[in-house]
Amino acid sequence: MALTIKDIAKKCGVGVSTVSRALNNHPDINKETREKILKAVEEDGFIPNNSARNLKRTDSKTVAIIVKDIDNPFFATMMRVMEEEIHQEHYTFFIQHVGDKQNEVDAALELVKEKRLRGLIFLGGYFQGQEERLGRIKVPFVVSTAELPDIPDKETCSFITIDNEQESFYMVEHLCKKGHKKIAILAAAKDDCNIGRMRLEGYKRALAEYKIPLHKTLIRHLDKNHAEYSMENGYQLMKELLKEGTTFTAVYAISDLMAIGALRALHEAGRKVPEECAVAGFDGLSYTAYYIPSVTTVVQPVEEMAKESVKSLFQMIESKKGVPGKILPARLAERQSTLGTGPNASGPVPVYNSEVKR
């Protein structure tokens, strides 16, 4: 006999409504209780009634996109392109948002259990140390914008990303070549093991290669409880750095949103950009070209990453075989926020964009 929601409620010692809230990811539920319920659901292979009905009446040509930070405009562009590509394959799709405190792999395991999915795309997320759980996902999946650890028990998985460490190195190298020796970085939380760590490593390697001392006071980490790459967090980190009175001539933010927040803080402090402080970001958000001053940034190939993610997923769905991961090239676009700055600069600040030759 199939399990019911009442069975799960009885096993966990909670009410049926509590189980329902846990299954629907409702915020009004204790974390420990939610985890207890989801564990019971996973162990018993329970499928909610509404999902069981959906399995009978829906077509199985469906894929899901699991988004770690749905408010990030970088991901918004990718989702638009992915939607177009998926529809060309005559598939339907839906988007599942995963909050900063939620685990995207757990969300994927639940979706595969509840929905009749052919495949998954992870848009952002943290995957180090989750190899065993990733191996339990029963459909092909692609990790987009991040590298995937080796998963011994899973063949039909792949990734599409850029070389975050190397591209970060190029950005800091660019600032070093301008003569900057006091370069602050607005970095991810200290315990970050994903792209934030890679971008920080690129920063450190560039300083080492140009024989510039590493000053820990110039490395500003996000709080682990507020680790979003947001304008607000960039603004707060920059305010803290300015308040301490630490000397710096350039700021490298590991995301464009953080760079824009930093620009606001510098403006409020009366620091002219780029004349008194250069500012650089990362991601290539379109509106950084229209900000005043326009922001120097690493431009990720957003559309290409989105298209390649969908392409790889459908190759695996059709062939039932794995597809090698891809690392795509990015480009460094120099704009007003760093042009004409640094000890090696001369003349007025130009007002145009230029792509830096490597």
C-alpha cells in the first residue's frame, strides 16, 4: 500500500499541515522539523498525492532549472536564453528557486522524486563535498557557471563555466600593470569553496606574480550569514574599509553588483572614481556599461554558457551518456572606472570602452 501524508506525519510526530508546509518549502516551519520530515520522505520514497496525480496527466518531456540566487540579473539573462533553447527542443520546463540557506542538491533529489523530469540544470550553487548526494540524482544534469567535482557513481552529468581563477588573475594583473600596489578585494565569505574562493585565489596569484605584498587588511570577506553577491553587501564592505582608514588605490569586487555598491560608498565618502580610486568588477552585467562611471569588468559569455548548458543536457538525455565539461573564455572590458588611473597612467580619463588584449 502506498504511503500517505498521514503516515509521514505519524512517523515524524507532527501534524499533516506541518508535513505539507515542509513539502511545499513554506518558510513558517522549524528548520530541524523540516529536515526530519524531508529525511523521512526520502527514506520511505513518499510521493505526495498532488505529484502522483501530476505524473499521470502530464507529459514527461520536462526539465527543471534550479536557481540558487534568482534575484541576480546575471542569472535572469541566462534563464531567458535557456527558456528559448528548451522550447526549441519541444520540451517544457519550470524554475525552482533555492534560497541561500537551502541545499540545491536536496532540492534536486526532491524534484526528481516528485516530478517526471528528464533532466536538470543547476544555475549556480555549491557542490564541493556533495559528491555522494549528486550521484543519487537519477536523471542527467548540468551545472552551469560552476565546475563539478568528480562523481564516481554518476556518468550523465556535465558542467559549463569559465576559469574563474584565471579570469580573476587577469583582472588584478590589469590593475597591477597600471601601477596599483594597494588593491583591496571585496571577496566571498571565508568558508566559500566555490567561485568566490577561485576569484580570491586569482587575486592572490596576481599580487604574487607582480611581487606585491599581500595585506590581509585589504581582503574584505562577506559575512557567512549574509553571503549574497549584492549591491548592499558591496556597499557595506566598502563602508567598513573606508571607516578603518586603510590605504588603497584600487578596489576589485568579485561581482558587478558588489562593485556598484562599492561605488556608492566611495561617492558618499567623497572619493573620486577613477581619479582617486579605481574600481573593477566581475560578471559583465549589461548595465555596468551605463553606470557613471561605467564599470571595468570581466564579461562572462552569458548567452553561450546558457546555450551550451541546454545543449549538453539534451545530448545526455538522448544518448544516455556523459558529456565532457566545458570551460569557456571570458573577456576583460576596461571602462571609465579604471581608465587613466594608477601611478603609470597619464592624461585625462577616457570615456570609451576597450577590450584588453591578453
